[in-house]
Amino acid sequence: MLGRMHGETRTRFHEFTGPGGAFRLRDGSKLPSVRLAYETWGELNADKSNAIVIFHALSGSQHAAGHNPGIEGVGDIWQPELHEGWWENMIGPGKALDTNEFFVICANYLGGCYGSTGPASTNPATRMPWGSAFPAVSAADQAECARHLIDYFGIDSLHAVCGPSVGGLCALTFATRFPERVRHVIMIAAGFKTTVLNRLILFEQILAIENDPHFNGGDFYGKRPPLYGLALARMISHKTFVHLDAIERRARKDIIQPDDILDWYRVRDTFQSYMLHQGKKFVSRFDANTYLRIIDLWSRYDAVLEGDADTPTALFERCQTAGQKWLVFSIDSDFCFYPEEQAELVGHLERARVDVMHITVHSEKGHDSFLVEPELYTPHIVWNLAR
């Protein structure tokens, strides 16, 4: 149960089923079994009370820290840019999630493409990739998978769950579905219920992929994948993740005119060139079907429904009864999950008398601040985890 911080980390796998020999999803669909890809850092203590579960963002993975040059069964999609952990600056000795003190776990989502059961996995009934037959997944399904994983480790109660962005939705759902199994909840740049604006932006991305001529309803494995549609979806999303000032700073000085996706139009400026580069780079490391499953989860998200509650107050009273301590971060330049969304969440928590602290981070980095500015989050996280 020891994960090394310096040198290579290794993805491990946990397989499970549910009652009756199948894993039942929230919408009633069934999978014969589930395999979760996960990584760990630090050491689980004797009474198993020091564990922290991280839920990753939309296009993240289980590889949050260290160096991992390859994952069994993943193939070329595990590109070199992924080999270093996506939250390396937050996990490790003396960092926000201090592995001298805590045992940190991060798993790839159900429906993922980095080793967990997903659309590219083999359907045992057909011995072909699941493709279009893979069911929709929800935040409640991700919380249930995390519960199976901590059960595997024999952990009764987590010290904390933590999630940035879409991971915050799953952390919130775990905390409200299993309130007695977690003491601290850390949400960064997430929300309580997906806004109309975000649902429309996500729908644009769905249409981009669905309308790629190579998508074939999701059954494209072994054929040409929907590269253009996935690239366009990423471009639509990327402008909400990165502050526009940062895009201006990052844009290449030279303009690259692609010769594979544009016929008549000429790329006119460095910003268009930058966005095309981001989209084309993304398709080499992600799966279109996984992207659809996760943004569908996000688009449908409503904490009350995911928690099987009648009202927000009833939902969060569970957290108050369990004595949970919450830390909610807003980013003032966030164009993805606007600060008003965290204010709404905190209002619901306060009305349910939950112990909550709300921190607004002042950043020029936009939504991606949580990835690149650890100094803005670390002191508050360390303080919260020590309470």
C-alpha cells in the first residue's frame, strides 16, 4: 500500500461486481463487472484513518503524482505529456496532501479511457469493444465505485474527499451519499447543479462529436476515430478552462495552417492557431466515447438528485449530522464554474448548519488555476485537514 513519490508510480487495478454478480448503474443498466485503475501515494496507517480520495477533472486520470511511463492495456493513448502526475505540485511530502501523513488514492472514472472499464473495454458478451453499448454514467455511479475501492482497502472512514472541477461534483456526491464515511470535504471550482450555460456549452461539444462522420454512433474502434469532432469539442471547452488573457499570452507567434481539416478557410491569427493546436493535441490522448460519458455526467448533474434527497437542506443535513468539515474554493476569474455557483453551494451548506469555509482565490489563470498555482490553495487545505 506504499506509493513512491520520487521515481515511477504504477497503476494498479481493482475488479468487482455488485449484488447478483453484476454492477448496477444508477439508470438501471448493468455491467457484468467493473475494473478500476487507481494509484496511491503515502502509506495507510494501522487504523486506516488517514486516507484521502481524489476525484479527477474531466480529462484527468488516476495518475495524479509521480512518473508513470505506461499503463497496462492503454496503448498509445498514454502520451508522454501524461507521464508526469497532473497534481504533482499538490501531492507529496510537505505538500497540500502530505504523503508523510496521508494515504492518497485516485482512480480513473468508470467509463474512462486510462485503464478503468469504459467504452473501449471489451464487452464479454460480444468480445468486441463496448462502443455505443456502454451505458451512461453518473456522479452517483462514480461515488459507488469509490466506495468499492475503499472497501477493498478496508477503510471505514476517509479523512477527506477532494475534487477539482468535475471531480468536485463527484466528491460532493460521495460526501452526501456516504456521509458517515468521510470527515473532510474539499471542493475546488465546482458547483451544486449544472447551470443552463454549461449545459449548452456541453451540448455543443456533444454535437461536435456526434456529427463527426467517423463517429458511427460510438462504434469506431478499429476504424478511423472521430478526431475532428473530438478536437472541436476540446476547443469549445478549452476557452472556458483557460482565462482569455492566458490564451493571449500562450498563443504561438507563428500561425500554423492545418492541411488536414480545413479546405477553404485560412487561419487568420495566433489565437485560432493556438486553439487548433490544443484540439489536435488532445485527440491523441483521449477517447471520444469517454469524453461523451463524462460531459453527459456533468451536464445532468444535480446534487439533490444524485444524493436521492428531496431538498438541498435535507441533502446537507446528512453532512451536518455526520460532523463533516467542508472547504469550498472559488476562482474569481473562472469562466467554467463561476464563483456564483460556489456561493450557491455554500448557502445550502450554511442553511443546513454544516461547518463550511469558503475561500475565493484571486488568480489570472482562470479555471486551470487549481493545476498551476498550488500556493493559493495549500495553506487552506493544510489547515482544513488538521481541524
